[in-house]
Amino acid sequence: MARTKQYKEEDVIQKAMNLFWRNGFEATSVRMLEKEMGINQFSIYSSFGNKHGVFVESIKAYKSELNSIRNILKNSNNGLVGIKQFFYDFLEFTKENEEGKGCLVCNTVSELGNKAEPDLMVELMKFTEELRSLFINNLKQDKNRSQEIVEKQANYLTTSMLGLSLGSRIQNESELEDYIEMIFNPSLRV
Amino acid sequence: MARTKQYKEEDVIQKAMNLFWRNGFEATSVRMLEKEMGINQFSIYSSFGNKHGVFVESIKAYKSELNSIRNILKNSNNGLVGIKQFFYDFLEFTKENEEGKGCLVCNTVSELGNKAEPDLMVELMKFTEELRSLFINNLKQDKNRSQEIVEKQANYLTTSMLGLSLGSRIQNESELEDYIEMIFNPSLRV
DNA sequence: TGCTTATCTAAGCAAACGCTTAGTTTAATA
DNA sequence: TATTAAACTAAGCGTTTGCTTAGATAAGCA
């Protein structure tokens, strides 16, 4: 016996996520969210509590959007080749109008650092850990690595992803390709 | 026949820089700058025009502070060894209370991206270019590299520095050490 | 010592911020 | 069809933002 919602929360979060992705948390105002999400501030606050709530849901939406390329890595069983493919898939994933906008999680870590709210921090950390464990899985598929080397290499690849994320926002395609090739091609290495 | 300034501009910019470094541009308010710089808003605006002006001067101050470790790299003539040392020097440089605060220039690129004002963008780009050319210098010291490989490797090292900057803010010392060792130790590579 | 003028203090500006609330609309139930 | 309550609109809350300005202070020269 009451009015029904005119919007689906997952739809408007998708739009919010894209806005946060382009502008970051602080630089995205509730008025901007209102416009982009197509709903009134009242609806935003009744659905998500506050701006921070919208952001946390946006991060979750980001992660499930990333699942498309994450699953390719997850289902691969060709070791390094699969990881390298993930790096290229990621580049494509972050591209918008020929310009990279980086990884939303990495951007957020960079913007908020350690002053992110605990519940948000949990989401950010889970993201990094999941990525690292996917790298470990694939590294183990190439049998000739010791556990110690696998750990070191997984750390290396994780930090390299941070570089790729930031790099995707300021470097051109050929520089980024050089970067990825250099990571995975031993004969080119420094 | 007039009153003299109670402060040196280079002194107060040093303090402003540290505040921007810790908090980023947007999250640093003029009231916070007032407190940290120890001077009134009137003095801030009469010396630097606006908040953006304070920031541009802070970036310049950052770059000259970085000169201490940049010169070590510049004066080195041992190729890769010198570059590796620079990576470690940079980690030490960005450390504050056992926690990294990244590279101010990289943080700024991440925060503002392509919506930075042109004069600021110039400073940010110069920074990256100068770093890249220092890498090229040292890479050329090891004689067995072709020009093409030198370019590719310089690109690789530049993007790797972006990863180190962001990594320094969220990863622990041993993960960062793994990362650097992995970059420069071919036998550990993926 | 008194005048001049740049530098200081502190109050205040309009605009934007995150968020709330009073009042209207609308769809499902009785 | 009348009732009911959740979802809507839009105005506005207090605070903070970057920046300005009127008036007090003080240092250098006559």
C-alpha cells in the first residue's frame, strides 16, 4: 500500500561508480551524483545513507565489473601468459575515450590513503589480496618455482599493477606496452 | 618607509608543501595552510595569489628537495647500480613515521589527472621527463644496450617509479624491497 | 619624533558542501 | 473507489570553502 521505487539501486550505483571513477571521491559532490544518477538527494540518502555509503557500494560495483577480466585470469591455466593477458585486459578495461582512468581502487587508495573509513578500507584491502592470490595461483602453474620465489614475484606483480594503474592515466599506449612487455619478457629486462 | 615581512616565503612554502604532501590538494584547506604556515590568509594571498599558487610553489619546493637524491643519481657513473640505489633512496625520502607518503608529484597526478591547470601540468610533466632522462643517462653507461632497448627500459623504469610511489603508501618494507630487488635482479624475474 | 606605507589582524563575503525536512504525489491494498 | 504509506520534489539547514576588505600595527625615512 505504498508507492514503488522509480529506479533500481544497482542501476544508479553503476552511474555513481563511473562518476567517482572519473573524478575521485572528494571532487564528486552530492549535487553531481544527483544529476548523474538521475535521482533526487532524498532518494540517494534513503537508499545509501550518505555519500560515503554511495561510494562503498560503488567500489563493490567496480569489483564485480572487474570480474569480467578477473574471471579470464581465474580460469586460465597457462601461468605467466594468463597474467600478462590480464595486464593487457586491465589496460583495455580502464580506457575511456582513448584516455585511461586508472583502477578505481588504486585511485581511491592514492586519494584517501590511510584516512579511509574502516569499512571502505576493508574493501580496498580485499581487492589487493584477491589479486595477489590470483597471481600466486597462476605462478604455481609453472612448476619450476619455489614457494619463496612465488611470493616475491606475486608481490612484484601486485606493485607493478599499481604502476600500470597510475601509468594508464598519464602515459601513451606505446609506453604502456613497453612497460608490460618489459615485465614479462626476460630478454628485454634491465 | 614601510613595514617588513615577518616571514620568508621559502620557509612557509616548505611547510605548505609538507601539508599538501600528507593530504593532497583538495583536502588541504586554506585554513589548514594558515595554521601550518604560521601566517594569516592575507599574507598567503598577497605572497602567492591563491591556493593554486601556493601549490605550484610547493611542487617546485618538492622538486628541489628531491634534488638531494636526484644528484646522487646524476653524479653516479655505475649504470643500473646507481638507478637501483635511487629507488632505495626514494623509499627513504618518502618515509614519514614508518609510513610512506609517496611522491608528491605522483600523488598530484593521481588526484588531479588531466584537469590540472596548465602551469601546474607543465611542472608535473617536467618532473617525469627529467627522471626519464636521468635513467637514460645511466642506462647508457652500461655499453651493451641498443638505443631502442635503452628507450624501452627507461619507460619501464619510469612507470615502475609510479608503482613504487603508490606502493610506498600501502605496502610494508619487505614487500617494497621484494619489488625493487625483482626489478633489478634478472635471476628472480617472472 | 612624526609621517608614510606595506604588513598585519580579524571579520565577513558569496558560493558550495553534506545532509534534512516539510509537503506533494502515486501506487498497492482494503 | 477510498485509504495509506512509501517515494517523490524542492526548499533550506548549518558548516566550510576560497577569497576579500576595513582597520590596527609597525618599520624605515625625513
